Amino acid sequence: MQDYEAAFEPDRRRDPGFAADHWRDLVHRCAEKHGIMLIAEDGGKAVGWAFAHETPGHLFVVEPERRHGNLAELYVLPEARGQGHGRALIMACEDWARGRDYRLLTVGVLSKNGRAMRSYEGAGFAPYTTVMRRYL
């Protein structure tokens, strides 16, 4: 995933220690935030994954939508894209969120990741907020 995102976002970590650091972080967030990790398979081979967890909302958001699910990561191997694996992972995350009585599932997308934006919009997600940055 880091190599894919590095093509349009140069701040992605690609060092040898990243995979181990990332796995530890995912396991920790999954445990601490009541998360779920899902694997998409095709013919017994893993072709993608998704990770979702609980996210507390801001005080200015109405109570029923404050505690919600966040689809924190979704990745499908390039050779498996366009076959419905991403959509199946999104639907499984939605099922998980409904099972926890969340009324809302959010996802963050890098602004230059047009393919992901189109996929999420096709699954019914709509833009909500924009985070902007300025390097100093």
C-alpha cells in the first residue's frame, strides 16, 4: 500500500521497519478501539484487507452520530482490482458497524487518490470534511 500511495503522496514511509511498526499499530488500535480486521480471498489467496474501528466524534456533532465506525484502511492487490473485492470489504465493514449499532461509517482518503475516491463514492460515501496542510 505504501508504494501505491507514494506515487501521489511522497510522505509515505517505505523503510524496512514500516511493516512491523504498522502491524503493531493495527493490532493495538483494533484492541483499543473495538476494531475489526478483514481479509479478502480469491481461490484461497489473500488479495486484500480492510481495517475498521470505533471513532469518537466531536462534541458539536449530534449524539447519535458521535460514536461511529471508521474504515481506517482498505487495500486490494493491483491484479485483483475491479473484481468486487473492495466492495465486499466495504460491505463487511458496514455490517460490522451496523452490528455495533453505529449510524455512521467514515473513511479518510488521500485527496490525490482518485481511484479510491470513485470507489467510495460508488459505495455511497460522500465528502464530509477536508483537511488541508501547508508545509513550513
